[in-house]
Amino acid sequence: MKKLILPLIFSLLFTGFSLNTFAIDPDPVVLATATAELVESLSAEEVNQLNFGKFTKAGAGTISVAGTAAGTVTTDGDVTVVTGGSPSSASFDISGLASQSVTVTLPGADAVVLTNTSSSETMTVSSFSIASSTVTLSSTGGATVYVGATLSVPAAGASVGVYTGTYNVTFNY
């Protein structure tokens, strides 16, 4: 009986397992999928200009406008802000794909020169600032970015007049 049980177990094992002998394909072909989604471009516009306001000087100094909605103004040195000049931070409205992060790149140090509209005298704008260099667009795809900076007023060589210049602010997904 013992001699019959062992062959019976082996025969049950081998009949319960079928041997699949598939041919091995040396060059399998798989159908793969590629996708792409075109989304709206990021757009931006300047709503308010960066404005250091009206000021007087007794010597060298700086005027700083904070990169916030309030655009708080501070001075240092021999510069005094006077009323009627409306100093403010610059504001930019940006729009694009909802809930996306946007990186803001500002000019580097001493990269912007303001020139007197009546002469060739200049002042330098530096230390550009914003609350955060990365902004997240709202669920509707919009955001407002406030930019501030510091104007360096020289002790000599700056005559009375309006000083203007341009600078780049770059927005990227």
C-alpha cells in the first residue's frame, strides 16, 4: 500500500499542474501611450508703477518701498519724502492655469538706472523685493504680485526733476 501511495501522489501532482511551453518572442511589441496637454499661457500686466514719490535731499540717502499691497515707504540718510507724491509698490496682475505655482524673477542688484527727463543725471534702483518669489495662482487662475525696491539718491549730481527708467519682471510656471 505504501508503494502505491507515493506514485499516486506524484501522478496527482503532475496532472494538477500543466506545463505551459510558450514560445519566447525575441522581439516583443508593446502598444504604449503618450499624452500631452496644452494649457493657457501665463500672462501678466503692470497695473501700478513703482513710485518712490516726491522727495527732497540734503545729501545722500535711500528711499525704500516695500513689496507689499501697502507699499510702506522708509527713508535713510539725508532724504525726506514730501506729501503729494503718491509713493507705492508696483503691482502686476497675472493669470494662467488655476492653482499653479508661478516663479517671479526680479532685476539684480543695481540693474536699474533712472534718468532725469531733463538731463543725463541718474539714480540707481536696487534691492527689488516681493513677499514671496513663488506665487500660487487662485482657483480661478489669477494673482496679484507687489514689487518694491530701494532708490539710491546721490549726495551730488542729482538735480531737481523727474527720473524714469524701466525694468523687467519675469513670471514663469
